[in-house]
Amino acid sequence: MTQYQPATDLNLVYANLDSGPLTELGQYEAFYCLKVNQVRGEDQIARLQLGLQRAHKAQHFFKACLIGHRGVGKSTELTRLSRELSETYQVIRFSAVTDLDPINFQPLDVIYLMMVELVTKTHEITKRRPSRQRLQEILSWFCEETTKTTSERESTLELEGGAGISDDSLWSKVLNITASLKAKLRFSANETTEKTTYHFKRIDDLIELVNALLDECTSILRESEKKSSWLFIGEDFDREAITSTQIEGLFIRHSAIFTQLRVSMIFTLPVEMYYSEVGRRLPFDSDKSILIPDTPVFNQEHQLNPPGSAAVEEILAARMSLELFESGQYQRLILASGGNIRDLFSLVNYAADTALLRGASTISSADGLRAILNLRAEYERRLGQSPYDREKLSYEEKTKCLQEIYAGKKIDQVPNLVHYALLRARAIQEFNGNRWFGVHPLVVNILGEQEKLTKTKDDGVPGGAY
């Protein structure tokens, strides 16, 4: 097992400051910090855990979604949930970004992938296999007709996917299907011209077949392990690359599949969709679905919030020695991040690399300032307009919304199109407790420099980075 420890050399910082989920053996023990949940207003993951435990006891199926804005640590919290439930549930995690082509996947590709992962995981942990008949029924339903132009790269991927498989048996096909499916769905958009259609029978047939497979794999699990329930966790369905059409096709048009499957599941979905009119038709229990808010390093009056910054400091200290910073510099970067973990890691990595490139062994004030200016430029670009934006919103509209939120007007509690666009850009942060919104410190700086917010004599605009 890799021994994860705080980095004591700037050359090692980048390896620990990865914003991905803590899934490697030993990572969670070394890097997870519970304190951050204690300053967000409420431990939302504990609510999910309670609901799943109750569902298991009552032999019901728990179906919910987890929402939260980019950089708040959803994947890490799902790792924590998986660990807390390890005595009861066998978790199967998959990602819409890494396991599928996020741009081109079809709704039923997700169901197909879930069943492939179920069969593979069942064999992996129990060394037993579902019946041949069951596998044949699933594969037959998903029989494909494909017309494609195969590129050299895809041919290579398919060969790699099939490496080492000489047996033409059905089981060999199933064991190999994950590799070939992922290769095809992850890379087909860039490497081939492809049209895939499923031989559709009635959706009811698919639900019956999938439930039969779920029942059989559950029976095998209960006979072989102490755990008695499966839990699917589908991540990254809230990423920008995935369109609203794909999400609606999967969770709205095919909602019957999710409501009728005999298995518990949690999916991460876009915040704006969950709270929309469409969101009310999602196949998840609204009273069980939760939002993970941002971590406040400033309060509503734009003053420092010591508990919030201390919690973020604990996250940083678990991954690197704070002695690698000159006096006051890590605190400076924590405030500039707005408590957003992804932003914090980006700032520190940039500052550490800047220090290394000048031959230093610690991060100085100049290094920290370079990192802040670099990330602030990115936020400034996000505030502008692009041909690829979902909504065509002017900077004046965005500025007005930001000013109202900074002023703490109650109207900001009811989001609109401008509000959601700024939330996606992370220019606005959402906090729990009594639920309030704030402007990211780097955006406060931008607005201050543009004289859109009032500066004080000494410290610039309150609530901004420095």
C-alpha cells in the first residue's frame, strides 16, 4: 500500500494536490478531513447514510441524487459514504466522463454499462458467475447494428480490449465487454463516424431482464459475502460536456427504468436541472436527494470566517507541510480560493511550480500573487461571453446580479438564468446554514478594480482576495 504523507518538498506537492476522489488504498485515511462538513451547516452525507441504512433494514431500494457545484468535493464525500456503508452495501462506482463518451453516449448505454459492471464485480468479489441464460438474455436485448468507419486508433483499442482472450465463450465475451465498450464509447466521437441503434423491444422487457440479473447477482452476493445489497453510484453526470438533452433522455424519457430497477442508486446531477421544472420529474426521491454546499471562508458581512478557513487549512495541511509557505502565504491562498478545494489546489500548485522555477524551496508572497493573478484571469474570462455559452447574457446583466448578491439582497435567494450561469462559472458560491449566496473572492477583486463595488481605504473591497 502506498504511504500517503504530507509533501515536504515542493517537487512532491503536485502529486498530493489532485482534486480527484480519494479512491486509492490509503488516500482516504491520509487526506480526508471531516471538519469541512462541520462548517458547511450540516453533514449532508450523514443524511444519505441514514436513508440508505433505513432502506436496507426495510428491504427497500434507495434512489437519490447528489448535487453540488464544481469543486466542493462531491466525489470525495461519495468515497466517505461508500466506506461508511461498507458493512452493508457493495458499491459499484462509474463515471459518465471516464467510462463513457460524455458527448455521445445514448441513454441505454448507461444501463448496459451498469449491468456489465454488475456482472464483472460479482465475479470479482465472489468468484461466481450469473447463469449463462441470464447473460445471454441481456446481451441479446442489447444486440447492436453498427455502421462505422473504423480508424487505426479504434482498431488498436479494440485489439487491446480483447488481448489475452482466446476463448469464444459467452463468459469470456462478458468479461471482455467492459474494455471494448469503454474503448468504443469513449473514443468513437473523435476517431470514427458511427451510428448505433439498439434493437428495441418493449422497455418493460428490458426492466424485467435487468431485474432478473440484479436478483441473481444479489443472491450470489448474499451467499458469498456479509453484504446483502448493491449500490450504484453514477458520477459526473453534472459535467459541462454532458448536454441537457442527454440527461433528459436518460432520467426523464427512461425514468421508468430507474424507478423500477430493484437496486439502490445515487447519481450526481446538475444543480440547475434538479431545481427546474424538468427536475420535478426525475426518478429520485426529492426528500432524500441532497446538495453539498461551498465552504465559507467569509461570512455574509464579508468578514473572515475562522471556522471555514481552519477547515480548509486542515485539508491543505494533510497534503503538504505548511512550512513550505513563507509567513501568511497559505492563509492568503485559502482566502483567494473562496474555500473551493479545486481552486485551492490550483492556486497552490501554480505557486509551488513558480517557486520551483526560480530555484526556491518555499512559496513566497510573489509566488502567491502570481497564482492569484493567473486564476483571477481565468475567472475574468468566465464572466465574458462566448459563442458556446448556453445563454447569451451580457456582462452588464452578470454585473448587476453579482452586485445584488454581494449586497445580500433577498431576491438573490431565487435564482434566475443569470444567477445559474454565474453559479456554473463559480463566480457565485452557495452556502448552507440559512442558505445564502456569496461572490467568489477573486470576482470581488475584479469588480472592485472595475469600480463596480466600493473599496475601503486600506484593504480593497471586503471579501476579496489580496
